[in-house]
Amino acid sequence: MKLNLIFGNNVKYFRFRKKYTQEKVAELTDTSVTYISQLELGHHTPSFEKLELLSQALGVEPFEFYVKREFKTLPPRVDMKNTKNNK
């Protein structure tokens, strides 16, 4: 598997684990939702600055994005209905 795909799968995994939407990660890293999506798909690689911001936002060490994992299943997807104030 290519390194950019390993990176993307790990970004998605850690994002789901935190129950963050792509929008939330984009906000925390001062990027766009499109950029986060492209990272997760393996179409882009981040600069060191963005890697550090992603690491802080998702609460993991930078090297963890590059560890090859065998994902049988990802954590449950983020439920957009539960992320908004429904008052």
C-alpha cells in the first residue's frame, strides 16, 4: 500500500475515533473540508506544519499517521444529527 493511502486511512480512522466531522478537523487545522477529504483519499500529502496541526487536532503523535494498520472496520461514522444543537 502506498504511504499516502496509509496516511489517509489513518487520518480517517483517528477522525472517526474522535467523532469529528471533516468540517471540524478542517476548522481545527485552518484548512478546508475539501483538503481534509483529499488527505483521507490519499490525493495530497500535508506539509510538516499541517501534519503538526492534524496531530494536535486528533490527539495523536505525527508518526502514528504513517503506521500501516489492518482495518477490519473503522469506528462508527460521525452522526451529523448528533453534532448539531437540536434545541
